[in-house]
Amino acid sequence: MSGADYCPNTPGEILEMLDSIGVGSIEELFEVIPPELRAGSLGLPKGMSEFETLRRMQGLAEKNSRKLIHFIGGGFYDHFIPSVVNHMAGRAEFYTAYTPYQAECSQGTLQALYEYQTAICALTGMEASNASLYDGGTALAEAALMALRITGRNRLIVDGAVNPFYRQILRTYLKNLQVELVETTPSADGAGREDIRLHVDDGTAAVILQNPNFFGCIDNLADLAERTHGAGALLVATVYPVSLGLVKSPYEMGVDIVSGDGQSLGNPLSFGGPSFGFIATRREYIRSLPGRIVGETVDVEGKRGFVLTLQAREQHIRRHKATSNICSNQSLCALRGLLFLCSIGKRGFAELATLNRDKAEYAKGVLGGVRGISVWNRTPTFNEFTLTLPQDARKVVEKLLSRGIAGGVPLGDWFRGMEQCLVVTVTEKRSREEIDALAENLEDALWS
Amino acid sequence: MELIFEKSVAGRLGVALPDSDVPGSDFLPGNLLRTDPPPLPEVGEPELVRHFTNLSQRNFSVDTNFYPLGSCTMKYNPKVLEEVAALFSGCHPMTALLPGGHIFAQGSLELIYCLGRMLCEITGMDEVAAQPLAGAHGELTGIMIIHAFHKARGNRKHIVIVPDSSHGTNPASAAMMGYEIVTIPTAPYGDMDMNLFRKAMNGEVAAVMMTCPNTLGLFNPHVGEICAIAHEHGALAYYDGANLNAIMGKARPGDMGFDVIHLNLHKTFATPHGGGGPGSGPVGVKKELIPFLPVPRVVKIDDGAYALEQENPLSIGRISGFFGNFAVLARACAYIVLLGREGLVRVSEQAVLNANYLQEKLKKYYDLPYDISCMHECVFSAARQLKQGVHALDIAKFLIDKGFHPPTVYFPLIVKEAMMIEPTETESKANLDAFIAAMIEAAELAEKNPQALMQAPVTMPVKRLDEVKAAREINVCHLLAQGTGHKARD
């Protein structure tokens, strides 16, 4: 036998089944495929045992460097994950189920997603969340599409300090939709206020911001919300969920649609996925949300239960008139997000945010004190900040990598004129010793 | 069951965090700070574990029940795949994008590259992009590639053709790229009506989107001709890979003439469905479409190392944050390695055998709109039972009481009272026989005691739920429903 196939039927059972069907061989069942379309044998290796497969995959994993100390973020963050998250999300009743179309035998997934939606509303202050989207970048694109639908306008103003990958995704999504996309110039003072004030008008569907932005600047968006709403446009923000343990909620700042990436809530880095995207809004816009939404209801005896609701928005009913083409979401990752938030809890979540802020402030002080380095941000920051180095940051990062430190994300590839800038991320997992070592190595890389 | 939020007690602590080893800071000014922390639950770990363990037990899943949900390929997910995914959990995706950083991510990049090569071999395509995060996301990506291809040639084609039996995501994805949708009805023989298709084809058509086998579980023998007709008019042929599980090693979409495909790794390649994701929807293309694939792309460079191509003037651009749902890619890669060339063929053979066995055993009891040999799934109609007032939904709910997850019901839309059954290859004859017995019992009850079916299910934690109330009296957030935790808008 070459490898497993998880097909349990014995040769005897197979014969019995063929007999019932009334054919002489399995091959007969494939005779409907015209001969000219039949494939030859697959050019793949033969199967392997579980042991050999695992060894082969371990070999691949060992080709990755496992010893890097991460001071990099850019959308994905190296946060601590409590064991209970892995254990509960590792229950096969959760991870081997599918979309809860049949509510009565899917109450576990449905209630968990309702609790997830509630937790996202708790973080963002919003009144309605869906049951998750793919990732932070596509969630922002969906938020933009939602704003276009709600306002019926076709102009978007995107702040230049929104994650460059997210802006690229947005451009890809909007390519054929006759939407005008205006990008503002990044500023060390937070949102590009001058540009936004200049461009927002009665043809604008939304102003799109990131908070804290890609450079780490935290901003109070309340004045921009007022200006945006004054023009009849919506304020859309993508946020870093961990920051919401400290920072005023998007709802309080006047944001209409908030999105973000949920990786930092209990999902491992896993080379970029899966994570989940979240999206939440004010109650008046709930019917414009994309994707699955779970609602509370009662059964025929009045007992509480949960169902997929407002399905008339969705592709399997509306086909090409749906609010989005999205079908499956990232349910299991959203469950991990819920488990993370519940295990850390109300007080723990605020502590986690404080710890991130404090470590980053310490790092900002130490790194900003290295000869030739200055802090770029002119606003408060959370757990990321930007440094200006005396040379191209890309060269410095390469040197640091060779010393086992992923020292930050250099901006030269994505922001013209910012070749000397480096975004440094400090999560709760980085120790004071590691931060001090980064400072020493940075000094060394610059001056020796 | 109580919500985790209702189990919260003020002051109860959860998982402890490490003490800080740096001085405290009060760097954030008041106008940026929250006055109260987010109103998350306050529960201890024992309570949390019990809550979620109890919740999990309110689910049917592949590991607990036969789950013949048509079109979703709910096959068994080998446990070793979970171990494989964990091997890569600590890899930061940004590492590979740093200057010289690809050297530190060679294993992950090689995995993506090798998976792409294996998927090309299985499908007959020339190149695969792994970034799409789900099947529908792959469709959208595929449509974007088609759009970019035509645009580069100065074509202004604005129509996409889909059969009326297609998945709802097909027209929805095409509409997201601004295409006009033309729907072709199904002919009495169970495939897209060829005459109507020929009439609809013209120079304005950008693409034809097909599922093969189609959503009735039938292999369309005209599929090669359809691709050829599309090409004659300068259109591209798109293959929705939802049903690839039926034909591995038997036929390849690339050989049929398809130009762009997407695959659902969570279906065909046995990665867990996660209660509705994460999935993974790689896109495969023929040679002339490679320049349009999304970035960043994993490429093999001269010294044999793997690197990332981050820009390409013809590329549709970026469609997701990094390189796809990598942990899903790793599981699918390991699955293909485990099964190998013969194993994958056995998978399709056994999937088709199981479906035909079910179809044969049940066709006496339920209407079979297209009574021909099926591929990996079969579609029955409860039209006969409807005469007694019994709907497909009632039969579905009865099956729940019998311990089976119901088939997909009311899809495809072209079959009245549709019940779409996909057993997959990982079920034994004994399991199929038990399911068949339950289906026969339902058919008999429909004649003798239809009321019994209409009351099902009675063994679950809840009985039938009021979906109308859910949609009218919207309650999607417990805090809002309780009127707590939310501050009024300024």
C-alpha cells in the first residue's frame, strides 16, 4: 500500500456496491467523460505514510529561520496566545463543521459567532458586526464598497498612512468600478487633515483612515468625522484591535464603518494566514453589511436560539445582486478571536494594551537615543512608531537580520521619500533585554 | 444556553499577563483614551472551558456525524494535517518581504511553490496563485485576471455567461468586477442548453463560467466544445473547482480547454471547514495569463532559492494581505504528499462510487430529475413528498433527529425542492446504508404521517427556529440588545 487515502470500503464492499448500481467496475462510472478529455496518470510521487509525510514537512519547516526576534508588524503581530485558545478551537466539533445552514444542529457555532459579534461591538463600540471576513485588507475593501452602496456616490478619499498593502487591495477591488480614489500625503501629525478637508465634497462616499496609522500615529478622528458627515460622506477606519484596550472607540470618534485584522486576537502568525477580518457599523447600516450575520431568535417553544439572518443580502439568494460575493468567512479564526478576548477578559485586555504601550514607549526612548536616530512621529503612538535613520533603512534591516533580529519594517519600498524611515513594533512579548539588544545592534549597524 | 457575557462577574480575572519589565508611561493624552475598558466578559478559565466545550457539543461535525452537505465536500480531515500546520505557526509573513528576508523563509516559500506545481499537475494548468483566501475570493481573483487580460488587448467585453445551475458566487463575483451577467438555462438533459449558449455567445462576452461536474453532479460531455466556442469568440473559459473531488486523475480542466480555474482546498484537499472557514481558493491559469496573476508571487530564482516577485506591470495587483491562508496551504500540501498519485485517483473513484450507490438506492423513493450516472453527488427532488405537504426542509430536519447532517437543500435552484447529497469518499458502505434507511423512513413517513416530519427536529437543544423574527427584530449584538456598554453618539 502506498500511502493512506482514508477510503474505508473493502474490496468486498466495493463489489457489492457496484452490483447494486448495476455496473461491472468503477471505471464504467467514468465512461460519461469523453475519451479525448481523459487524463493520463498524474505526474506526482506515490503516496507516503503519515510518518514520512510529517518528516518531509518538518524538513521544510526547518528551512525557515526560527530564531528571529520580531520587531516587525505591518498588519500581523507577534502576540501571546493563551493555551485555552488552542484547546477550545481545537475541538473537532468546531473545526470539522461547516457554515451553520442547519441551525438546530449548529447551535454551537452559531452562538459562538453571536458572542464574537458582541465582542467586536464591545471593542469598537459599534452596534452591529458581521460574523467575520477574510482578513484586514479585504475587510477594508468591503467597508469601502459598503460606503459606496450606502451613499450611492463614487469617490473615496484614502489617507496615505493606511497600510500600503490595504491600499493596494483597495485599488485592485475598485479597478473596474468607475470609482475615483484620492490618496492624501502621509503626515507625521496623523491623518492628512489638510488634504482631506480640501477634497471632501458632496460627491464623496467615504473618507478612509487607519488608526493607529501605518506609522504608528494615534489620532482623535472626531473633527474629521464632523467634516466628513457635513459633506454627507461616511467615515471608515481600519483599526488595530489590541489598541482598543486603551484608545477611545471608533464609535465615540464618530466612525461609521470600522474594520481591521483579527490576527492579533489569538491567531498565530502562520506566515500570513489564516487570520480574520472584522467589520462593524452603526445599526442604521446593518442591512448593507457583507457576509454572514448571526441573529438571536426563539424556537417554536420560545426557547432562545441563533440563526444566520438577513440572508437576503447574500450571494446564494441574490446571486449577482448580493452585497458581496463572500460565501465562507474565517469562522474558526473568529472563534479564536472570541476565545482570546474572553480568556484575557475585560481587565486583562486593558492591561495587555497598557503593556504594549509601555514597552513601545520604553523602546522609543532607547532607540530614539541612538546616535543619529530620531523619532519621526509628532503624535502619540501605541505599540508601533517610526524612526528616521541616518541612512537607507533597508540596508540597516538587512544587517540586523543577519544578527537574528527582524528590527522593523523599512518604508523605502512603499513610501517615496521615506527611505530612511523604519517602523518598529514592540508587543508584550518583547523583553527589556531584547529591546536593549536591538538598540545596541542598531548603533553597531549604523556606526561600525 | 447562557451567553459567555451573561456568565461574567465583575472583578473575576482570566488568564494572567506577565508583569511589566519597563517603566510605566502615561503618554496617551485624555482625548485619545477610553474612559472604561471594552465591556468584555470577566470569566475564569474553568468556566470558559466548560462554556465552550458545552457549546461545541451543540454542533454536528464531520468528526461526530455523517455530513453529506452537497457541493461542500465534507470529507474526513486527517489529524496529521493539524500537526503539519502547527510547524509553521511562528513564521512572521513580513520577514519574507524585508530586504534579504526571503532567505529566512525558504521553507514556507518552497511549500507554496511546490503546492503550486502539484496543483498544476492535478488540474492541467500552467501556474497557480495561492493568495485567494476562499473559493469565492478565488473566483473574484479569476474574474479580475480575465478582465486584465482583455484590457491588455484593448477588448471592451462586458458580459459574463453563467449557467442557471451555477453557484451563486459565480454571478456575484463577476458582478463585483462590473460585468453584466447573462444566465443560460439548463436543457432537459441536465446541462447548459447548447443552442441557447451558442445564441448568447458573441464578441461582447468576456468569459463563460462553468462548474464541472456541474451542480447536478453530472459531467457535461460538451464541456470541451463549450470552451472551444468561447475561444472562437475571443472569450475565456472559467472553471469553478468546487467539484474537482470527482475527477482527480480522470480528467483535468486544463485539458478540457479552461483558461482560468479556482480550487477549494478545503473541499478537495481535506482541510477542515472550521465552521465556515478558513478556506483557501488558489487560482490556476494557462501560460498566456501568468503575467496577470496577483502579487506577491513566489518564484524560483537562479541560485535555486525561492523569492517573491512583488511587482509586475500587468498583474491585477494585491488581493489579500500576504501569501494566502498559509496554514491551509500547508495542510493541503501534506494531504497531496500523503495520498500521492494513486491515492488521489482512489479518492475520486470512491467519491463517485459512494454517490452512485446512494442515488441508486434512493431513486425508488424520491424523484430523480436527471436519471443518469452521477459523479460525486446526486440531486433528488422532494416534489413527490410535497404532495403530502412535506418539503425538502422537513426531510432535512428529520435527518437531524436520525443523527445525520442534512444534505444541501434548495440548491441548485433549478430543481424544485432540491436535496443535494455528497457522501464523499471517506464514508463506509455501512454509514451510507444507515443514511439510506433514514431517507427511506422519511419517504414513508411523508406518506403515512407527514406531521411527524414537520415537527422535526425534536432531539436537538432547540426546535425549529423563528427566522422571520430574527430578520424583523434584529438582535445581532448582546450589548445592544441589553442596552448596556454602549455610549450614545455624541
